[in-house]
Amino acid sequence: MAACYQQPMPVAAAKSSSFVLGCMRYKTGCDKRELNLIPLICAASQIELKKSQRITAYLQRCTLFAVPRHSHLGNRRGNNSKLVVTSAAKEILFDQESRSALQAGIDKLADAVGVTLGPRGRNVVLDDPSEPKVINDGVTIARAIDLPNSIENAGAALIREVASKTNDSAGDGTTTACVLAREFIKLGLQNVSAGANPIAIKKGIDKTISALIEELKRQSRPVQGRDDIKAVASISAGNDDFVGTMIADAIEKVGPDGVLSIESSSSFETTIKVEEGMEIEKGYLSPHFVTNQEKLLVEFENCKVLVTDAPITSIKEIITMIEKTTQLNVPLLIIAEDVSGEALATLVVNKLRGIVKVAAIKAHGYGPSKQALLQDIAILTGADFLASDLGMSVEDASVYQLGVARKVTISDKKTIIISDNATKEEIQARVAQLKKEMAETSSSREAQLLSQRIAKLSGGVAVIKVGGATEIELVDRKLRIEDAKNATFAAIAEGIVPGGGAALVHLSSFVPSIKISFQDPEEMLGADIVQKALLAPASLIASNAGVEGDVVVEKILDLEWAFGYNAMSDKYENLLESGVIDPAKVTRCALQNAASVAGMVLSTQAVVFDKVKQPSGVSELPGMPQLGY
């Protein structure tokens, strides 16, 4: 019986039988006999997968065999065959062998990412089907690397996770996090190979990192004005003063609580424009709504917006609205109390099939504050607020009751809506009304909520339109500006510390006093690992600048907290005064995420991976190498 391989296909779920999916397509050469296929049916709750989960990845690793057997489903054209899924054979590596294999993959990815660290860091060229990309962004490089060896790729995936987590939580510092993780793992494995207890070492690392983070909070200082913002943004963008000035201007226009949006420009110039808009602290209800797979974002332009405080569970409630927006060929954003059950399943299935452009988010807040926010969104977009307590239902609504957004960007955590210019007067009237209510209220709690609503409506969104002479330049500049934006807000949130890896070097001098309280000698080994690993980023920054890293680190250790090595000017100076600064939040997240993945690798005892098949059509002869056809 010939083996039949299923074509890669998106897997979705639906409760109703009308949305059942079956495996029906096969490559040329498979057995032509028809199969009785058991359809894939999943609950709607299974639709919301984590970003890292990919059901199709499992299907691609499985071989589907047409096996003749009696089926309780009955005959189909007299054939009793049905589908059997058999997974590929596995191999297992144990102990030091497994950890060393992971280390090899970790080193390869960390080496590729590490060359970009510092103001004199190099670029990395990424192969692309259309044209190569010249990148200086750590997380983008990490996500692009896929090693051929499955065990090494598992190690690289762990470092990719460090970069992604740091990027998600701090928005910058991904390269530093990768370098730290590699050092934690390398030094830890050396001790484990010598007979140390990996669990005790992990515990020592975790306790030391926790104490160092408290010290980092004490040593950081708040952002003080425009100069600090410009310095943080410039450093994060690779010492690009133009980007630093642009971010500082944008923050000045919308305030520290404002929203920055980055778009591509149709011209060569990079400009800033403040538009009416709002940020909502809720993300998409299902990752299957994502339109930008690289950044895991939903991005819509000229989008229709439905606003209601009612939960939507049945597809009948919104089917008319979906049909109308599909006929108009415009995307639809649904903002509701909740979207679940059959409604969510149907939206996901039709989105995956490319039939509709749709996304759904839950309303943020509770009780009256949630209703007030929905009213604000309705005014922002020009939509009718379909309030359930007034008897307004989604099922009876018309397309004319939908609002319009010039642009919508949705991540897993937040949504940014940029309104159409047509609602500007209504927004100003709403802000004036809220200010009047705030002046008249006697409740401090209500005044605070009104103040937040006013800030959301009146702050607007600073739209940075990025231009470039070529597509390659445009992509690189957008990534740099994105890093600069994230680093700036991180600095505003938790303050700043000396940059250039100096803060980590100075933190290493606190480790001896921390490990004194440890009772277990092997936990002290964990503290020693942290102390040595903290020197790696500063050393690598110096090496990328053509200077001996170990010598630079030794000199920094003799200096006070604010002082360090400026790789751009090749001087040892007060980094806070010279503008070489890092957000404390970025440093904290890099430490925490690097320590977390290091603990996982050190406590790994076995690796299970797919067995590599022998090349087909070539017999294995003793003493002769096999040809890789």
C-alpha cells in the first residue's frame, strides 16, 4: 500500500456540523482508493492556541496510511478503508549528550545575534524569497534562524524564546538577553559536567537574580525630561540621533501616556503626525485572526467597527453584518462584551479560509466604566453604541450603525485604533463634556476615571511614517524605530541605568555579598555563574568595537556605578551624563528571561527527537558512506 501524505492545511474548529473539516487532499502517487475519513471536530475553546502552538507542524510530521479494514461508519462506494495516523520514529539522548547537543544550537544562534550588540555592532543579512534583508535587530534575527539538526534547533528555539519574551515584555534588549542566556547555560553545564547538582545550581541562579533585580531598582533613576528620552531612543536605535530626536518629539506631542504608531511612508522622508486615536488594553480573542504572521499582529486599514456591550455567542447575531462588510470588501472589527462559542468558531474558520476579514476583542473594564469606554470608542469611530439595556441588538443593527477606523493594530495584549478625520469635532465635544463632569464630581475615584478617559480621547496617536530609499532600508529603519519606541516607554516605566553593559558589570560586584547568605555550596556555584555571566554583554560590546573585552570589563569594575566604557567615543566616562543609558526594565527582563531558560536547560536530562530516515533507493553497504539523495 502506498503512503499518502496530507497537504499542509490550517486546522480550525467549529461546534456546528456545517463547519466540519476533513483531510481530503493528497499528493500525486498516493493510493487512489477512496477513504472513509473521520472529520476533525474540536470545541470552540480549542481555537485559542498559544502563539508557539502549530497544529500543522504535527500533521507535517505524520504519515497517513490508507489501511483496508472494516469500518463501523459503513461502506462508501463499497470501500471499507479508513484513515490511520502513524507518528515518525523517535530517538532519545540522555544526560551530558543531550545537554551538549542543545548547547551547540544555543551557541550558533547566540553567535549570530551577538554580532549586532553595541553601537559598533555589525548587521546580519537574512535570506528572503523576494530580496535579502539587512537587519540589526536581535529578535528578528533569532526568529529567522531554523537549524537543520533537530536537536540543535531545539536549543536555538530556547534562545528564540528568550528573545521573544524579552521583546514582548520590554520591547528591547533581546540581544543582551540572548548573550546572558548563553553564558548562564555554558557556565552551568561546565559545572554540571564536573558533577554539580543542576537543581541546586538553578536555585542559586534564581536567588541571585532576584536579589540583583532589587538592587537594580534601587540604583535606577527616573527619566528626567526630553534629553533622557532622546538618549534612550538613540542608543536603542543603534546610536541614531535622528530617530532619538523623532521619538522625543513624538512623546512631547502626545505625552508619556500617549500612543505611538509606526507606518510605512510612500515617500523617502520620515515624518510625525498626531491623529485622533485610542489604545485599549485588550488584544485579539484568537491568534487565528492574525494578519501579520511575522509580528503576530492584526492590521486593518479603513476598517468597519461594531461596538456593543452584549455578548455574542451565535453566528446568527452577526451573519448579516459579516455579509455586508464582505460585499463592501472592508475588514470588520467587533468590540463586544465577549465573542465565544459558535460565533467565534465560525469567524475563525471563515477567516482561515480567506472568506472574511474580521477580528474580535473583548471590551476592557468592568460595569459602568466598561460602558463608558465603549461609548468613547463609538464616538471615536463614529459608530452607534449598541447598548443592550436600551434594547438595541446586534442582530437588528444595520451596516450604517458601524463606525470607521483609518487603521487598527491588534496584538495579543492591546489594540490601537486610529480614527477617521470625520469624527474630530465629536471627539472634541466629548472631551469637553468629560471635563465638565470631572469639575462637577465630588468623588475622587470618579474624577480619576474621567481623567483617564479624557487622556485616552484627547492624547491622540503620534503616527511616525517611515520612509526609505529602498525597501531594505525601510524595513531596517522601521525595526530601529520600533526598538527605540519600546525602549523609551520602558525607561519611562521603571527608570534608567548606565548603558553599554556597565550596569550588569557593576551588578556583578554585589554578588559576593548576596551569596554569603546561601547555605548550600552548590547554590553558591549558581551565584558564581551569575557573577561571571554578567560581564559577557560589556565584553562583547567592546569586542565588536575592536577592543579587548576582558580589559574593558576589568576597568569598569574599578569605576563607580554611573561610569563605564563608551564604545562610540572609545572613552571611560560618566555614561548617564554622556547619554549612554539603558532602561532598567529592559535590563531586568533580560536577566529574568535568561535565567529562566538557563534553569530549564541545566535541569534537562533527555531530549526526544525525530529519527532521521535513511535516503530512499540506496542500499546501506558496509564501509561506504550513504549518499544524501
